[in-house]
Amino acid sequence: MITAMTTLYLIRHATPDWSRKDLPYELPPGPPLTELGQAEAQALGHFLADRQAGPWFTSPLERCLRTAEIAARQAGSPTIQVVPELAEIRPDEPEAEVRQRLNAMLATALSAANGGNAPLLFTHGGPVALLLESLGMDPTQVNRQRIYDRGNPLPPAGVWQAKRQDHADPWQLELVFSPQIQTA
């Protein structure tokens, strides 16, 4: 029996305004995107337009929601679903609870992956690292990927693709998109 390839995308938000010290980083709304971040989100949308993407899930924090909205507009995407499970890790949140909420969201996304549509999870660098581990990447390898700003395993508006042919197969994980934005 031949089964369809399952694909999932893990996406980090575009560049936020790090100078906004008046907004807690890990609580909604969090800092907004910069102009560079908006350009990164547009580039991300162009990348996603060439994929059979959907459904779209996003963290409630503004930097993720705006990244998803801008990318969806560029990609001609359907509705974006805001889900608290994809929120940034709070300093007081036990890692076991973070993993539990992320794994529940992963199961929800995969159950929504019908007809070959690849779910997109717009989240933050810390949650992406934990999701990569949930998908089978060794924690040592995840740590080797933490080469981007602030120790993240992908750049702003970057995309990890997870693919597998069969439910019993291991996930094939690959960093497939990094926006190349020219700044003046």
C-alpha cells in the first residue's frame, strides 16, 4: 500500500522590534515586527506560495500573528488559526508543560493534514527547538542548530520542513527557507 507523504512546516516569526522594552517579550501582545521583519514575512509568503500549505496555525503574540498574516496575504492563503499552544516559552513555565502543549498542538496539526496539505506552525525559536526534538532530532543536533540570533535554531522567518512517507518512518528534517533581505 502506498501512502501519501506527510509534510509539516515549523516557522519562526520575522524580526521583532527588540528595542520595545515596554512590552514583555513572552506575553501578548509582545513587540511588533520591524520594517525588516515585514519584508522577511513577505519573502516567506512568496516561498510558501509554491508549497501545498495549509492549515495555518500561529502563536497569539503579535510578531507571529503579523508574520503569518503578511505571509498569508502573499501566498493567497486561507484562514489563520490563532492557538495559545504555540506561544513563546515563559520564564516561569516548566519545560514539561511546554513540551506537553507543543506536542498536543503537533498532534492537532498532523490530524488536520488531509489531502496532502502541509500544516504550518508559526511560533518562536524555543518552541521550534522543542518541536524538532519531538519530531526525532537528537537534542545535541538541535543545539548545534542554535547558530542564529539569540541562540535560535532558525533565522527570523526561517522554515524547518518535516517530511515522512509513512507514520512509522522517521521524520526527515531540513531547514528549507531563510529570507535573504537586502538592507540599505
